[in-house]
Amino acid sequence: MSLDISTPALLFPAITLLLLAFTNRFVALATLVRGLRVRYKEAPEMRKTIFGQIKNLRLRLLLIRNMQALGIASFFCCVLSMVLMYLGRQVVADYVFGASLFLLLGSLLLSFIETQISTRAISLELRDLEENSSSAS
């Protein structure tokens, strides 16, 4: 199967929207970490819980960084495959475009893992809230 130059271009909007979503997640988590750091210093009795949350957020930030790196590499390979097609290097362009798809797949897999970790963290917070509210009643 031979690709034409418009095929990699079809991924441009998808990759850029993913990168924007990943960046928004990163900024939100970074803000949360900064807030937890302040709480950690102000509330010594909560340090163990807050430290656990920060540890979880560190893992999620690492995953998001890697999601972004794979997304950027995917975008780079898309552009490179278009350049190679323009230069008449169709076979190499096909392989580079295939690499782009695999990089994008890796980025999406990391996104799925990060979402699962996020969901578990929120579930723990909700369970803690429910236990505290039922014991207070």
C-alpha cells in the first residue's frame, strides 16, 4: 500500500488536540502539587496523607511528560514522512509514517494508564470523604 502526502496530514489535528489535552492535564497537576506542598508545610498532622498524594501525582506527571514526548515524536514523524514523500522517498516515508502511528499508539496507552491512576486516586478520596462523613453523623 502506498500513501500519498495528505495521509499523514490527517493526523495533524488529532495529534495537536492530544498535545493540548496533555498540556492542560500537566498544568492542572502541577498546580495541584504546588497547593499540596503548601498544605504539607502548614499541616504537620496531614503530612503522611499529603505526601502519599504528592507521590501519586509525581507518577502521573511522569506519565504525562512521556505522553507528551511520544506525541511530539509522532508529530515529528508525520511531518518527516511528508517531507520524505515530497522528496520522492516513498518507501522510507511509509516506514516513518508507520513509526508515527506506533508512537501515537504509545502516547494513547500512557494516557489510558494515567487516567486509570487518576480514577483510583479520586475513588480513594471519595471513599475517605464518605467514611469521614458517616462517622461524623
